[in-house]
Amino acid sequence: MTWAEIAQPVLAGLAGMLGAYVAESGLGTLRRRGLCPQRWNRDR
């Protein structure tokens, strides 16, 4: 097993977690500014 075989899934997981965090942060910003549909406010 090489370092590349270990690093690839680790980096993919970190990128996925970062993407989820950025998306949630962006949606939170839209909610605070009132720019999202009403049903999104009810769901949170």
C-alpha cells in the first residue's frame, strides 16, 4: 500500500466535509438575510 492509496480517500472525505460545511453556511446566510423560501425557514 502506498501513501497515495491512503491519502486519496482521506482527502476526498475532508473535501466532502468541507463542501457540506460551506453549503450549510451559505444557506444559513441566506436565511438570516431573508432571501430563502418560507418553507426553508420552517424546516430549520
